Amino acid sequence: MRYRLIPILTALALVGPVSAQTPQREAPWKGKNLKYFPADTPRDALTQRMREFSFALGVRCQYCHAGGNGITFEGVDFPSDEKAPKKKARAMLRMVDEVNRKLLPRVPSRAEPRVDVDCVTCHRGLPLPKTLQTTLLEIIEKDGAAAAVAKYRELRRNDMVSGRYNFDEWEINELARRLAAANDTAAAIAVLEMNGEFYPASPSIDFQLGELHRTRGERDKALQRYHASLEKAPDNEAAKKRIEELEKK
């Protein structure tokens, strides 16, 4: 019996106490300083929502969260409320809830399946969800039309397929209308001429340019644009009328 116990005791000595090999169960993860999300939100669910915010605004975690090197998560203080964008994010989330839970249900004949508002609905990959019109208008007011034209070309070259901006013809046509309403006809002409490079078949651009030149007293330039509009859209009665009016002068 003594010899039979030796191998067993030797094996136990090598393995060590059974209790020492029992893995310690980690305490359940719990989020800290959660003021919008429920306190018991699972880590995976919270991480996924953070990823959605990141992609919707085209930013990294450090846009809202303090600390870290801007590349990795090392040193990031996720519970901290130091940064203003984090506080704004909570307010925006509550606003989205208000829209989806209270306002959209009141819309008559609401589409099915239902369309809800989310961060990406407005942001489209931009931290500040400004339209192309607004972006260019702010540049014109600050640095002039030439700077706005250069910015448009840059954005069209680099962001055409990103979905961040609307590069449709009418986005710039409407910008020109706003500029004309503000009596900045020179800037309106500059952005329309640029727009005409990308939409050369558009009769609307030529007609709008004709209207601007007419208001500036530039008869020959106006006639040139009205004729160009009429060539592209022979049934354009408004262009025909303007030509008739100017040719009588």
C-alpha cells in the first residue's frame, strides 16, 4: 500500500494544491459615469454605440473623451466629463430620443418600415453637420469667393463619393441665389461660373447668370447667357422674354 501511494503523492506535489488551479472569476464589468445609457448596459453594447458615433461624425474616441494619444486607447479617461463634446453628445442623444419617440410618431401617413433619426442622419461623417452651401457661404464671408471656389474644387476632388456633401447642381445654384439676395452679385457670378464647368449642359445656370448680369446693367453679358440658356432649352420662355426685352434697348 505504501508503494502504491508514492506515485499519487508525487503527482499531487507536481500539480500543486487543487484550489490554486481554480481560476478566479472576474467581477462583472460595469460602466462608470453613465448619465444617458442605463447603468447596466453591457460593455459590448456600449462599445458598439461608441463605434457608431465615431463613424457617424468621422472622429476618433478622443473627440469626446479626455486623455490618450489620439491613436490608441492607452491613457483615455472614458468616465471623465472634461471635454465639452461629450456633454453635447448626451444632449444630442436626448434630442434624438425626443424626435424618434414623440415627434416622428405624429407625422401623418408615416412611412413603413419606419424611418428613425440617428446621428449619421445629419452628420454624414462630419463633426459639425454643415451643408456644402453653408460651408462655402462662411468661406465667402470670411475670405472671399475665390477661396470658396478653391474649397469647392478641393472637396469635389476629395469628398465626392464620401456622402458628406451634396454636389448636385442645385446646391450651388441655391448658394448663388442666397448671395444675390444679399447683394453680393459678384460672388454669385463666381460660384455659378464654377458650377457651369461641372454642369455644362444646364440651361438654369446660364439663365441665372443672365439674370445677375442684367441686374448689374451688363447687357451684352446677360444676352450671351440668355442665348446660351435658350440653346440648351429651346422652350425656355423666360429666356426668350429676357432676350426680347434687352434687344429693344
